[in-house]
Amino acid sequence: MTLKLPDHLFVSGKKLRTMRKLQKQPNILFILLLFIVINQNSFSQQLSIKNLHGEVEVFRDSSGINHIFAKNEHDLFFTQGYMAAKYRLFQFEIWRRQATGTMAEIFGEKELDRDKGVRLFKFRGDKKSELAHYHPRGELIIDSFVEGVNAYIAEALQSPENLPFEFRLLGILPELWTWEVVISRHQGLLENVRDELNFSRIVSLIGAEKTKEIHYFHPNEPILDLDKSIPKELLFKDILAPYNAFRKSLTYYPEYIIPEARNNPEKFMTQLLEYETDIQETLETEKFSIGSNNWVVSGKLTESGYPIMANDPHRLIAVPSLRYMVHLHAPGWDVVGAGEPVIPGVSIGHNQFGAWGLTIFETDNEDMRIYDIHPENPQLYFHKGKWHEMEVITDTIKVKGKSDAVVKHFYTIHGPVTFVDQYLKKAVAVQCAWLEKGGAPYLASLRMDQSTTWEEFRDACTYNHIPAENMIWADREGNIGWQATGISPIRNGFSGLVVTLGDGSKEWDGYLPISERPHDYNPENGFIATANENVTPADYPHKNALGYEWSDSFRGDRVREVLGKGTNFSVEEMGKLQNDYLSLPARTLVPYLKDLVFEKNEAGKLRGMLLDWDYKLEKNSIPAGIYVMWERKIREKIKEISVPKEVMDLVGSIQMTRVISWIEHPDHLFSRNAAIERDKFLVNCFELAIQELESKLGKNSNNWQYGQTSYKHAYITHPLSPALSDEWKEKLDAGPVARGGYSFTPGANAYGDKNTSGASFRIVVDTGDWEKTIGINTPGQSGNPNSPFYRNLFPIWAADEFVNIPFDYERVKKNAMERIYLKPINP
């Protein structure tokens, strides 16, 4: 007999009410209190599961992390899939539909373009070679994971009334997975065809040199010349529509929801606009600053004498959380950390030999190609002196309330065709390195999970195509290392930053072997740190395989500053550095205030507060509140005077490194009396900042604290929340809570007022003692709002604190809050 216990029935009603009260306590004592409330008698259950080969133990700790102990590889990954689907089933179903292009089937014509785009960019390669890329036994592992996911889905469908609330509200049911869902590229961090089109439009209007002036391309100067045969008119058409639909985030509209739970249409549109504005602000102001931090420190600089690894990847913050922590133990496997719940393995964490983490290493693995098409047959394109016929794949898409849509997907030798203009006799395609074998995000982590030495780890890195990453390693033998990964096209004679012809004149010269990408091992200074900035050595030989768009270096510089001045670092100190709020831009800009002349006494008084300030963007800090608004005005106004009007809407915020460079060297910004004009500019921006703060927070400067609901906070919204009535929001959303920092501090909590991005997951590992490992994953491990693990980690994250991540079997078992024993059903 199979015992099924829904997540929301994990504890009694009385205990659950107590826990909901405790969840509001913004300190780390919450975990202890939660443990006392629930662990009076540790909950235990036995489940009989088809297709298991042996018995499996699963222990759920006080943070909601599942520790899986299996006796063989099949059962290990079967159980990972089963348990992740159990606690994130709606997230799994939406991922599946996005991956397979089946959204229109449940939501109608609004999602048809998305489905067309997804299927156009579908990976269509061979299963065996694809899965073997990620691990020698990749097929077994991924099939086992899918089998486990499907086992839970089949079980859940036996009692559809107990499905997560989202299924009932949308009137849908989950469906079974295939291996193709796991290897989908639909949510990968892909680069950079949309930038390419945008830069092409800018160049077509103001020229290559002016485009370079207002952008911060480095470390090398790109070629931005547009071929004269490319019509300017073509560039301003919607030539990337299928790609944009494929990459677009999903919006749930009230009409998708059952009538009794829908939001008011007017309120929905207002809330949707606010949300989209927040996201757009993040994407515009943080294009070159949102990212991640990681570092490894040699044992000669640590308290324990063993290396420490720290990683905090920064992404859009979501509920349920983007990442999912898990512990996987079986013969040949013993790894704990986090990955995406829908992908087997662990992408960031440690095993019994070493620890590793990642940040993005800027790599351009996409190019837009423009072709001449035959005047009489638009399916013929010109390449290397010949007319070639596009490959055509016919597809059928189910559409709710409509007849099936029959569509045709076209492909050139380079890739999917996104636009055909019969009037201009041009076609557009996107060449995607990630459509090569091995392009599924993070799956190559499976090889990393079993690494025992730096050499094995570095070899595992050579299989990591997407996303391109700075992979770091620290091991118990005292070694630290860094390897840049990613599939990197070699471009000779062109940069890939503007659109190029598809006639064969601008071909990629293969891919640079990952082993030849930048790397380092046991450096003399005792540490390695990356934060999405350019950390490539100046003498690096393969410049034709490097990108030109990198994050500002402020986060990484601050981390290196702290690591370079200290010794005897502890895990706790590394956790504090992950939440460090010192702003290097502030330390550069604030001293300019000293010699500025203000006509108004109030401005002079506020200037004095900044001159006495420590440059830390702490929540509740008034100087931080004044400074950030001043910096925002500097960025806003510097764009107005530096960017030609005809491209104003095409250029995002000027990169902060460029802004500071212009302030330090004003002759690049002002043509006459540069220093005087610069000072006038800074005074004007300061006065505008005061006006903005008065309008926003009132005239009393005592109310201008940074980190409040009206000025820098975190509020995490469930994706369905805007489409639902108000009574649902308190149950589903998390926040608001005050936040400090911004996108240029190691504690990177987005640039705008709402903390839409940042480090939702953090981990710090001392390789000398795995039990010292700390981490956080906001808002929680479960996707079920009735679960105690739905947002139990949110107040801890909001307080910049951590939970312990146990590793030893006996310790895990002894302190488990929930024990699940899986047994195979005898045939």
C-alpha cells in the first residue's frame, strides 16, 4: 500500500499556525524555533514506489533540504526527480510547457507566438550523443531523473484534488516528462543576438565611433562596421520576433484563472505595469552589473588552514525560488548544494573532496545573419556563391479554443530563420552555438559533482558549454583554481557585435577549446575572485574568442580588496563579505562634493553628511539614501548630455565605469572649461536628488533612510499573484522587507527601489570541515504556500543571515525533521 501525504499536511493545524507566526520573525532564531515546534516527534513515512531498484532514505532537515541516500545511481536520480517534483510540481509543469512549446494548448492564442518560437529554436539532435556529453552515463542519469518525475506525476494524478493550488486555479493537470524537457535551452543564459540588433540600429543612426564612445567595450576594441548591403530599413523591423517570443518571461492574465479567483482587470493592469517597470528598470540599469560573485581562498589565509569557497549567484528573485538545494548520496556520489530543481545533479556545492561555484564569464555565442533571397523563391538563400534551399519542418500546435495551428519552421546552414522580407529580398537567421550538442544549461555539472581533484574538475569544466562561466574550485588538499568555460566561437575579421552577412564571408572558425580559455591555479596571492568583470590576463592570446561586454569591476574589486588585506578568514567572515555593502563608486564620487559650491544651506548640510559617511549602503542609513539618489541623477543626466537624441531610446543606462571615467576626465564629456562644467553638473545632480527625495519621502531628511518600503526593499511576487484577487497575495508573496546595498556592492540587491534581482542563493564552504557549510535559498525550498518550507528562509535571507547545510549521514539522520523511506513495489 502506498501512503500519500500532501506537503501541506506535513504538520498539524495548530503547529502550522504557530509556524506561520514564527515565519514573521526576521532572525536566524526562526530555524531553531521551527525545529522545536515540529521536531517534538520527527515525522516519518514510508512510500512504496514503482520502478525503484532498492530502498532509499530521504531526510528533510530544518531548512527543507532533502538529503537522499540511495544504494545505486538509478535510484539516486530517480529519487531526486521524484522529490523535487513533489515539492515543486507547478514549477515543473510550467517548465515542461515552456520547453515543449505547449503553452497555447492551455492558455490560447496569446501564447501561440511563444510556442512557435520555442519550437523553432528546439534542439533536434541525437539523444545518445547529447546525453553522453554531460556524463558518461548521462542517458541513465537523465532517464532515471525523468522516470522519478513521472512517477510522482502519475501518483499525483490519482488524487487530482490534492494537486497544488495553481493547477486548480488554472484548470490544468500536469503531464509526463521526456528527456527533451531536461535538455531544453529555453531558460539558458544566452548571449547576445538582441544586443547585436540593438547595436546595429545605433550604428546605423550615429556611426561606429560614436557608438563606441557611449558604450564601454573592452578589453579589446570591436569592429562595428555594418555591411553596406544590409538595408537600414530592415534593421528597424521586428526581425527577431520568434526569438523574443521564445525568450520572453511568462505573464499570467486574469482570464487564465478560474472566475472566482481572478483579479480585477484594472488592478491587474496597474500591478502588471508596475512589475514590468521594475523588471525593465533592472534590465536597463543592470545590464552590465547584475551577475554573481565567487571566490576561493587558500588555507594560508583562513582560520582553519583549509581553503574556503564562497559563491552567491545573482539572478531575478522569484517565488518559488529559482534554485533548489539537495544532498545526493550513493556509491560514487556524495554531493550537496544547489541547482535548478528541474535539472539532475548539483551545479554549486561540495562533495567529499572539494567545493566549487560559478559566475558568468561573458561570451558571445550567437550571431545574426542576413541573406539575399532569390527574387522568385523566398526559400532560396545565397551562401558561398550558390543558392541553397532552406530546410523546412512542419509542425502542429494545439491552441485552446481554436483549431490546431499548422506552422512551418525554416532553417539555413547557420540556424533558425526568424524573418523573411520579400520586398527587400532579405532573410534573417540566428546562428546559435548553444544548439550544438551539449548546450543544455548546467547539466555538465554532473561531471563536476564527482570530481576528486583539480585536474578532474578542470576536465569536467571542458564539457560546460552553456552558460559560459567562471568555475572555481577549492579542495581539502589545499588547492584552489579557476577555469573559464563556455562554447566560444572564434571570429576573425568581425566582432559579432553587429549583424553580419550570411553569404559565407563572416564565418566562425570553429570553437576555442575550453581548456584554452583563461584559467589559474594556486596563485601566489592566495585567492581567486570573479564577479562577471573581465578577469582575463592582459597577455591572453585568444582575443578573437573573447567578448566585449563585461560587468563593471566594482563588486570584484571590493572582494579582492578585502581578501588582499586579511588573514585567518572564517566561514562567517566570508558570509559577511557576501553581504558587504560598501560602494566603491561612492568612495570615488563623494570626495568631489568637498569643493562644490551650493547656494542652498540645506544642500551644504546634506553634503556634510556624505563627507562624514563610510560609503556603506546600509538599510536605515540616511547618507546612503542621499548618495544613491545623487548617483541615480548623475547616471540619468549624463545619459541626456552624452547620448544623441536619435538613439536615446536604444541606449540603456550608461555603464557606471564609463560614468566615473567621464567625471574623472571631464574633457571627454564637456568641450570647454571641462572641470568647471563637471562641477556644475554634479551640483545640479545633487540638487535634483534632494528634490526627488523630498517628493518621494517628504521634506524632513530624517525620513530619507535607505532601505524602506518606499526606497529600497524586497518584495517577492508569486508569478500568479498579479492575476489573482487580493486575498491570495498575502498567502503567496513574500515581503516587503528593507534591503541594503545595490548592484555595485558585493551584497548585490538590484539597483532600483525594488529588489528584483540579487543573490537568492548563497553558500560558503570550509573544505576542512564540511559541517561548517552555510547557505541560504530564499524564500524557501517548497513551492507549496501551505508548507512550512515555502518562505521560512525569507526572513533569514532578509537579515543577511545563513543556515547550516549538514553533510554527515549520522548528523543528517539524527536532526531530520522529516524521514521518508522509499521502497520498491515487488513485481
